[in-house]
Amino acid sequence: MSSGEEDATNRHYEYNWIDGAEKLEKYRPGGYHPIMIGDVLHGRYRIVDKLGFGGYSTVWLAQDTSLKRYVAVKIGIANSIPRETNTLRALSAPLPPSSLRHPGCDSMPLPLDEFELKGPNGTHVCYITAPARCNLREVSYSRLFPLDVTRALSAGLTLAVAYMHSRGYVHGDIHLRNVLVKLPSGFDHLSIEQLYKEYGEPETVPITRCDGEPLPPNVPAKAVIPLYLGKDAKEFLLSDAKLLLSDFGEAFAPDSEFRPGKDCHTPLPVRPPEARFEPDTPLSYSADIWSLATAIWEILGMKAIFFSEFVTPDELVADHNDLLGSMPHRWWERWEEKSQFFDDNRRPREGREVSPPIDKAFEEKVQKWRRKTGMGEYEKEETAAILDLMRRMLAFEPDERLTAEEVLQSEWMTKWALPDLERSLQME
């Protein structure tokens, strides 16, 4: 049973809800480990604040008291299989001396340490990486990056994916919440007191039971609301456009691991269509390319290319056909709900929302929004190169999509995106 199914069938609440906190009912055997500000883990990592949480882990900002630097501590739910740490170890393993260093490896969260934590809810795998400033979704929601920053971020993300693919791994979960912005180099110079003065003291809220009874020992006394270290997208400088790809829990090696389309857990709006229409066919690197294209589009204009709010699977399929043209005939024949959206001639039915073709969508969702906010628009030649790249990354047939290396060799990457990334990397 997935966590979502489990939540749906066990929708009872033991604790009073706290806005911005993780699901408190997950502090139970097999779930989260209770952490408090000031705790020292593994004899050296002093918890300073919380950075975030997910369904399978909490992430904390800590000071490494041995090396006097800040780190991120990711604490998995109890007794979980350490898939993510295994993937990170493989990605950070040294290459033969004769191999050229891939620039995308700089966008991998290098594991600095790993240990187990035994607590009241079980044994938790923990690993240490460099902390990040924020993810691209939270920093840019309803805001736009400067043009040069969009190019550098897009190129950096593509390099990260290309590096993963060169090492034989598919990420499997590419979206803006899993793309992190690196912290500035001077962050480690802050003392804990200076950190709190600049970013605020940890925000904590007492946890209480709905029935008024005392808390059990496997639940923390207070919930910690995640710290925000970011800044608005419009304030980003080119020197800020350095990123880390994160969350490798869905990563797999397609040459040695069979991952059928029906086991794809990429969020629905950015999920490749073969996951639905070829459910028993193995996913491969091309699945990442589809999701990468949707992420790049969103970086450029901060509006999703496909429907993303409260969308049903069938509405999304219709949107794919509106924007990209007709999907393969064999998929069309398998689509049982197509008559709700299209007539027998594949024309959209009247009365439903119809997305424009991709070139008009770029004008409406990206260019118009950028002009309205005064953040600059892409010139005609660059727009043509972007659209050409998007079409080739969003080919319905997985085998027809560009590889990550071919994306890097595209006109838009070579003329616009990679040069701005190179300028970003030369800045401090």
C-alpha cells in the first residue's frame, strides 16, 4: 500500500494540526524520528533548524561541530531501505583516471557522512550533505527569474541529468521541488547566533493531542516549521544560479533494474505519457527527458506547460494532445475516455478548455507574463530555438526524444543557456 492510500484509509488525527509542519501522525513506530533543536546526532551534528520534510524523511540544518560548517541531515523514516544513499554513493564513486570529469557532477549532493540513528520509532538511516538555500518551486512561485538566470538554471539542471544518465541512472522524479539552489560560499562563516539574527530563531509550535492526553515518548514536544533561506526569484543574480539535484528515492539503473511504466511515481503533471499507455514496458532515460522539458519550461516562465492544478489523468492526456498534436495511434485506441474530449475526427469537443499549440502556449504562458512583469522576454531567434528543443524533448514516442547529451548540443543550449551558465560559474 502506498503512503497516499494508507493516509486515505487511516484518515484519523491524533494531534492538533499545525500549519507548515509534517504529518504528526507519522511520529509512530516505522515513521519519523523525533528531533528537537539543540540535539546532537552522531556525536558531532548539532541541530540548528529544520530545512524541510517529505513523506519518507525530515531534513535538518545542523552545525558540524568537528569541521565548523553547516550541513543538511536527512533522517529517513524507520527501518526503510536506503535506496537514496545507495544511489548517491554510486553517483559519487570515482571514475577511472582516464575519464574526463563531467561538469554535471557538481550538481550532485555529495554524501559527506552516513550513520544510523536508533530511537523510539525504530532505526533510521541518516546521511549528511551540503545544505541548500531553497528549492526552485518555493523561491519562484508566481515570480519570474531574470532571463540570464533562467538560462543558467536550465543548463545546470540539464548537465545534472546528463551526468546521472552517463553514470547509468534515471532520476525518476524531476520537478522543481527537487531542484535546489546552492547557498552562498560565506554561509559557513556565520555563527549560530549570527544565523538566527539574519534568518530568525527557529519557529516552534507545541504539539498537542486532540484528546488532551499527554504526548507519548516517540513524539517531539514541539513541531519545527521549516526555515526559509531563499530570496525572491526576481532578485536572483547570475551568481546565484548554481543548483543541486535532490531526492533520489525514485532513481534506478535501467540497465540492471526493471521499472515498468505503472511503477512511475513522478507527479502526474510532469509524468511521461508512456507511464500510462505502456504500463508494462520498462521506463528508461527518455522518461527523465520528458520531465526535464516540463521543468525547463517552468523555469522560463514559472507557469506549467500542462495542466497542473487538480487535473485528472484524462484531462492531462487531452492537454498533451492539444499542445503537442495527436499522440500515437495505438495509444489513442487504448484511451477509453477520449470521446469526452475529442470527436471522431480528433477535433476538441465544444465546451471544454482547449490549450493552444505549443508555440502559442509559449507566447501566452511565458512571453506575455514576462512582458507584463517587466522581466524581459526571449527574442524571436531564441524563442524558435527553445520551441524546437521543447518539441524534440516532448516527443510522444520515448525513442524519438533527445538524449540528455543531445539536449546539451541543441542550438538553445549552445548559443544561450550554456554560455550564461559558464558566466555564472565564474562568479562568486
